[in-house]
Amino acid sequence: MRAADDIATRRDLDLEWVRQAIGQARYIPQVARFIQPPPVGTPKNWRVYRSRFIDPVRISAGVKFWQDNRDTLARAEAETGVPAEIIVGIIGVETIYGQQMGTFRVIDALTTLAFDFPASHPRAAARSEFFKAELEQYLSLTHRTSIDPLALRGSFAGAMGMPQFMPSSWIKYAIDFDGDGKVDLFSSPADVIGSVASYFKAFNWQPGMPTHYPVGFDATRLDMNALLAPDILPTFSVASFGAKGAVLEGAALQHSGPLALVELQNGDEPPSYVAGTENFYAITRYNWSSYYALAVIELGKAVSAEMNR
């Protein structure tokens, strides 16, 4: 119980309350299995990944969510500059608008990963510390809001609610957007919408900036290694991007900020590429994956297109 005592002391929480909460947590073998990375050599495939999220069920649910929350989405966009498309895309990819918010007790998931993180994982030590910090944040959050820490359910990693916020993200970025005096990411669409927008505003969303542009290549001067070296971090000006063989057209040529060459593998087929902006990078702060970011963008666009048919 040393960990419980440390958390209680650091967070000024009731010692017996913390001990009881952690003492009633259970190790979940399934959680430990799910947290493992895919086997080395498993090919990534953007088209397969995309098909998991851009589908009729999610698009239809997205249309209903947008119609039901049109005014709130418009208010969030007006106040933060984060487009309704992006907010709708996030919530759809994460939980199909609340249909799949996770079935694991959050306390079980977090304690499993904090104290029994699989030693075979390549980043076991760092990840274990991350989940210890999230457990501490979770206990602080539930104690402060008088929520039963054994009651909430979420993902195998302890993410919660419609937007799947980790406890630290809930504390830092979640807001009361419906004005009822509390933050509810499980059953208040307004709080969810406002909190997703708040998250992106905190990660420097640039209002009015596209997320990405089409990109081609000039084989005579292509330096693919240099273009891919920064990964998804926007690094190149339009001029330096072009000097290394990336070809932009139209509005992209007038882009004033940095760009990144984003590569999306397609299994045995040739990769897909886009020129990512700072807003594309902002989406990857929600989930550190270019595949995830583009799925969010394309789901939001698909829902918007269906809305306007």
C-alpha cells in the first residue's frame, strides 16, 4: 500500500479512501495483452485502417450527432476556431458517438498498467510510470468530484467517455460547456464537444488553416530520406519542400507555415502521401498516429458531405 500512501500524500487525499480504492482494483490479463505493440514486421495499411472508420454505420451516426448538436458544434467552432468536422470526426473515430465507450473498470485498467505493465514491452518502464501518473490523476479527479472510483468504465488503457480522455486530459482540457456546473464526458454531448475543441485549442489549432494538401514528387530532384526524416513534425517551408522534390499545387503554394511529408503505408502496395500542416500535427497530439489523424479528417468530411446531400 506504499503507492496508495504516496498518492494520498502528494494529492492531499484521504488516506483510507485511496487505500480502499486501490485495494479493490483487480489485475486484468486482457488489459496487459491489449497494451502490447503489434508483432515486429506487421505491415501497416492505410486503406484497411481507413475502412474501419469511414463506413456507413459511423457516417450515419455522425449525421445524427451533428443534427442533434448543430448549435453546440457551431458555438464551439466560433469560440475556438476548431471546425465542427474535426470535432465530429474525433468523437466518431473514438466511440461512434458514445456507442462504444469501453467496458473495463477504469481503476482496474490503470492499476494493471501502473503496477503490472508487461515487462516484455519495449518501453515498459516509461509506460508504467505514465500509467502510475494517470492513476494518480484519476484518483484525484474522482475524489474531487465525489465520483465512485470503482464505477467508471472505459478503454483497456483507462480512457473515458465519448472523447476517450485519459484522466490527465480530463483534468487539463475538459470543460463544462453546457453550463450545468459539472463536466460530464459520458452523457453530455455539449461538454464532449467543448472539451474536444478545448483540447485542440490548447495544442495550437490554427483557425482557417487546412489540415493537409495533396502532394506529388519530381523524381529528378527527389530527396525522400530528407523529406521523411522529421516524420510528421511540420518542418519545411513551401520553398524547401519543393527544393527536395515535393510538388505542391494551387492553394498549397500559398501556405505560409511549415509542412511535413506524411507517409501512409498500404501493405504491399505503394504508400500514400500528403503534405501535413500544423493542424494535421495538432490532431496527432490526440493520438500519435498519422493514420488516426487522416481517419478523423476523412470521417468528418464524409459526415459533412452526407449532411449536405
